[in-house]
Amino acid sequence: MHVLVIGGGPGGYVAAIRAAQLGADVTLVEQDRLGGTCLNVGCIPTKALLHSAELLEEARHAGDYGVVIPEARVDFEKVMAKKNAVVKQLVAGVTGLMAANRIKVMKGTATFTGQKQVAVGGETLTPDKIIIAAGSVPARPPIPGLDLPQCIDSTGALSLEAIPASMAIIGGGVIGVEMATAYAAFGTTVTIIEMLDEILPMMDRELTKTVRSGLEKKGVVIKTATKVLSVEDRDGQAVVHIENSAGPAEVTADRVLVSVGRKINTESLDLHAAGINHDRGRILVNERMETTTPGIYAIGDCTGGAMLAHVASAQGEVAAENALGHPAVYDSRTNPSCVYTNPEFAGVGLTEEKAKEQGLDYVVGRFPLMANGKSLIMGGGGMVKIIAGTIDGEILGFHMVGPRATDLVTEGALAIGVEATLDEIIATIHAHPTVGEASREAALAALHRAIHVPNR
């Protein structure tokens, strides 16, 4: 069976590998570089910048631990060189995986010319099954002045040649907050402008306030419930005209980062030619990731769901398995959301706000990390928060602000996936001293049994 995968990002290349593992003859079409947005201009390079920022902040506070570092400064050229080296190595790794799995890689743009007919350059392919992993691109809202040279998107923020003295960030979602974290550590004066009443609107509101407070303590100015009206050039600097309940105002910056989200990248596919139903480019799929055209699947950002690399990868495996006759379904319950602030912020399952909206009977267990030995040693505050059903104690949500939260959230995802209860987390011995043992303490707190903090 011949399977065509359109797009070589973390959804597409994973789908291609899984299909090859199941015996398919696989062709993958990518118009740019393997690895897609995530590896080249998204997750990986952003985290490389954030790691440099984290090391810088640790060096600045090393004296608190008796380690004397005379001067902690940024060599931005080396920061970018390290970021580029990591990206290059990972892209080379994906290229090697394509060869190891005998996957044919074609460079070009894919366009449907029929239900199971795809043109790539001057060649026409007629595969048995097709998996679309077209991804997304940065969105640009209709705000006058965003075409000024001072205005950049996330790709531009990852390729600056020098650290800007000041930066205004339009959008307080994950991308905006992470860029604010990195550049504020590098010494940039950062202002976040968010239209909604809080940054990171998809995360647990209680813990979001902790993250916001931490950013503000590091000098980041956060303007929520604020609308951007326009951007103008004034003597080489960008002036962002804003308006909120206090009235009109201006924010002046060397750079303006536009990070209001991403838009689906399906325009060049000509979905109509394949009979694929879509909603303004968002490809409609079922839980098997199959489109309205039998034998054609779609995964990741182009389906309009959670635009996260790990979601695309999970959906890629589901699509490949169904394409090869192995029934599988995508379950979004165990999908974590991660924000690489300092300290990190991660969550999976229901937030407390969602539990309230659904009218669920639930209990909440909180454990402050100031009472956790390992976290205290690492200098990180924060909290673990668990939401569980009142009757049976089933884990409904797991949220954490603290050191390595993005790694530790996996315990919460696993608990939700296997329908574990508070009692089962409590019965699991957690190593000491670790930050992870705070998860067990939060479960204990939900039952008013916490050991290392007074119970409410």
C-alpha cells in the first residue's frame, strides 16, 4: 500500500514512520525543511533560547549558593549559534529516520488535482491513502502598521542579530509569554499587550496569577484587557497605540513582536478538488483522524484543534494506524499544555474553571512548593494543584507551576489516561527529595491528609 504524507513536521514525519513500520510504501512531501515549524522556527529554537536565559538567571543568583561568578553576561551571537546547532542536529536526525525507514522524501508543494490525486511540482501521485499534516503559520491581525520593519513574528524573534533594548509583545499566549521570559532575562525591557483580561487564557487561572506575578517581578509590564489600535514609526522606533479602561495610551519599543496565534496552512492544497469538507480551511476529521473523503486523513494544526507538536505526533500515529487497517482513536484528555516560563507552568485535564462550567462535584488539592525540599533547594516557588471527583477521587486535572513542571505533568496525564484516583497516587511511593513528591502531597491535601503543610 502506498501512503502519501503531506507535511514533514512533528505530525507528518511521525505519521510517515508509523505507516512505514506497519508495512506501507511511504512518500513524504515537504515544501521547506523536515521538522516543520516545531524543529525549525518553533518549539525547539524557542526552548534553546529559554535555556540560555535560564542559565543566565542561575548565574546571576549563583552567589546565593556560595558559587561566585564575577560577571554573568550574554554573548547573543553564541546564544543564536547554539540554538542553530541544536536545530541542525535534530533536523539531521529526522532526515536519518526517513532513510532508516525507507521513506521517500519529496521537496515541493502538494496540491490535490482529484480525490486521490496529488500534484507535486511536475509529478502526479496517486497513493492509496493520504495523510495531510499541512501545519500552520503565524497569524497577522488587521492592525494598521504591522508591516513596519520593526514588527516581527515568532520566526523573526528567533533570528534577531542583537538583543533589542525594548520589545512590545502583542499577545499574551504561550508564544508571547515565552518570548517575554527569554528576552527579559537577556535585558530587554518587555511589555506584553493582551486583549483578554488575563494572559495564558487556556491555563488554570489561579496558577496563571502566580506566573504573571513572577514575570512582573522580573520587570515585564503586562497590560491585559487592552486593545492594540495601530503601530507607527516615530524616529526609527515603533509606537504601539493602545486603548483600555484607562483610555488611550502609547507603548514605544525597538521591536514589536506579533504573537496573536497561528492560522491554518491549507490554502495551497485545493481541498475542494479532493472533496474534503473544511471550515474556512480547517479540515474536519473524526476521532480516527479521517476526513469526509474516505482514505484521506488530516492531523495536527490544520485540523484547528490544539496547535501543539505532541498533539500532531499523537494524531499522526492514530491516522497511520487507521490508514493501515489498525483501528485507533485520538483521545485529547491526556494532552498536556506547557509554558516554558521560569519557573515552568504546565497543566493537563480540566482546569478548575472548566470543572465549574461543567457543574462537576470536585475537590481541590494544593501543595505549595515552598514546602518541598528539592524545590526550595532549587530556589523555585510555585504550586501543584490537583482536581479530582468528589465521589470516587478520579483525577480530573493536574496543574503545576514550579521547577521542571513540563516534565512532571506527565504523571498527571498518565493518571487521567488510566482513570487513576487520589488514593492510587497516594499509594504510589514518590522518591525523596524530589519536586515530584509534591504531586503526592497535593493528592493528600485533596483528602485533608497533607503531611508537610497544615490541612485546611
